[in-house]
Amino acid sequence: MESHLFCHRCGAELTPGEGNFYVVRIEAFADPTPPKISQEDLEDIDINAEIEKIIEQARGMSQAELMDQVYRKMTIYLCARCYADWIENPAG
Ligand SMILES: [Zn+2]
């Protein structure tokens, strides 16, 4: 079974071994810095109510959806021409 690769942008068929495409690995995660909490915040806060709120928000979301919010990883393939365009403006 031969596997076919296609350019993620233009759909051109890519031929492994011919060096005419790029593999782009994307890893994205939410800001990993813990929130700054002052001593006063801690005294003010009702921990049980906060936990209730988070559980309430999480209810109805699947495990995968929760993971997607903090971390995503994907691999895309780009033909040489699309790569040349994309790498100049990857966030565009
Ligand atoms: Zn392409």
C-alpha cells in the first residue's frame, strides 16, 4: 500500500524521495506561566466556589476538547512553492 502525500495548501501530490516538499511540525500550547496570585487574592477567594466554577465549565466538554485548549500538535506537508510563500509569513 503506497501512501500518497498532498500539499496542505494547494493539494498538489508530493512524491517522497524527490525533495520537492517540506514537512512542517506545529506545536502550540497555552501560556504555561502560572497566574500571579497575591496573598490578598488568596484571602478573598472562595476556593470551593472557584473549583465548582471550573468543574461546571469543564462539564459537557470532551477530554479531547479540553486538551485542544491547552495543547495542539500537528504535522503538515507543503510543496516547495507553498512552503516558500508560507515561511515568509507563517502567522499570516
Ligand atoms: Zn502547495
